[in-house]
Amino acid sequence: MRIAVTGSSGLIGRALVDSLRADGHEVLRLVRHPARTGEEVEWDPGRQYVDAAGLVGCEAVVHLAGAGVGDHRWTEAYKREIRDSRVLGTAAVAEALASLDTPPRTLVVGSAVGYYGDTGDRAVDEDAPPGRGFLADVCQEWEEAAAPAEEAGVRTVYARTGLVVSRTGGAWGRLFPIFRAGLGGPLGSGRQYWSHIALHDHIAALRHLLDTGELSGPVNLTAPEPVTQREVAAAMGRVLHRPAVLPVPAFALRAVLGEFSTDVLGSQRVLPRRLLESGFVFAFPGIEDAIRAALR
């Protein structure tokens, strides 16, 4: 297939592009400068501009771009960047696809389990309503921004992603050095649930969404068994052969992370019901499996 990808320089985007190209697919990367090769398409999410002509002939688009949620302290300015990079970027892509005489069959929009807010001990699947809070509000706007593509008949899937287990990026990329140094431990009470997914399984799930024509709407990309943060810390300690028992106090996280600490200390027990019902099989379903896979 001919597939366009935004966010191709990020952790997930790079891995997805490599996976698609390894299987012989033609991949176009949306880039924020004039296209230099036939494999690039110019776009500017801030200006809501996409060179729609460059997407002619694409059978699918995977939209992953967005400012990193944990990359900076949440000032009001950075919160606007988090929101605008997702909402304006998604609107630009959706409107470009809708403008084409023959739009792609499929649009996969990267969303997040932040949609559900803090679920506590309650397990939720795709039928759950949106939660409350900054990230929940952003996720709702993010998904709603894809409406022009849906209205144009494009099968649109919202990949609500959990915490991706990788040693090279994302939240987990920051955890590995801390635990290797023997300084890791539960965050806050440790009772909050973390809905994780191995990077390998995440890429396989995105490929599954591209290939499974009956799937549309929200699909949770999380491992089948969410675990508590205490269990995450224990698994990291076992795999890395380091102590992982001293908790990081909630007040310390708030001092370092500011408002973002509310989400770090929150609990999201999210289940991938639709992914499993569609026949997807996880290679690394357990937390230790995912951590060991990241180290390989």
C-alpha cells in the first residue's frame, strides 16, 4: 500500500515507518519543510496546511504527530501547544483528505487513554464515557477534529494508546535509567493502574488497524492486563536486578512535574476489548514480557 504518516520522527512513528517499509509498503512522511524527495509531503499543523496533492493515491494515513505530554512542565503556553498540536494538526489532515476526489480508505488517528480520565480501580473499555481533566478534554477535541474525514467516507479509527514500554523514548524511556541506577520505586501510593503496551505490540496493533476493515471509531491500544504502578516498579526491579521498593512521594512529583503530576498519580485501568474481539494477539501481554522485550 501507499501510506502517509505524520509524526514519523517520533518513537512510534519511526518504528511504524520501518515496519511498513520492511514489508514493501510505500511510505510518505509528512514533514514541516518543503518536500525534498518523492517520499515527503509538506505540512504545517500550526497553519492547518497540508499539501493535499502529495496525498493523491494514498490508501491510508496514520496521524501520530503531537507535542510530547511529558516533555516539559505544564505552563499555560505548553498546555496550548499540547492541545493545538493535536487538534489543529488532526483538523488539517482530515480536511486535506476530505478535499481529495478519491480520499484514502483509512485514517488512523493516534489518540490516548487519557480520554477516560482517572478511572480508579474501575476497568473501562471503548464504551466508557470521556473523563474529566485537561488531557481528557484534549483527547475529545483531538478525535472530534477528524470529523471532516469521517464525513467524506474515510474509515476513521482512533487509536487510544496507553504507556508504550520502550527504553528509547516516551515515559518508559525515562524510567529505565532511574531503575538501572537503583533509584526506582512506586510513584505515590503505587496503587494507581498503568495501562501499558509493548512497543512491538503497539506497532503490530497499528498495522492491524490498517488491515482490519471492519474496525472504526475508538480502539484501545493497551495490554490486556493493566497493572498497578507498584507492580510496574516490582517488575522493573526484577528484570533489571535492582532494588525498587522506595516510593517516590506524591509531593516530590508535584514539585518536579507540576500539574502533570496529577495524571502521573492518576489511575487508568483500560481494557483493549475491541482489539481482542477483532482477533489481535499480543506478543508481550504481561508487564515483565513487555519490559524484557524493550531491553532486547
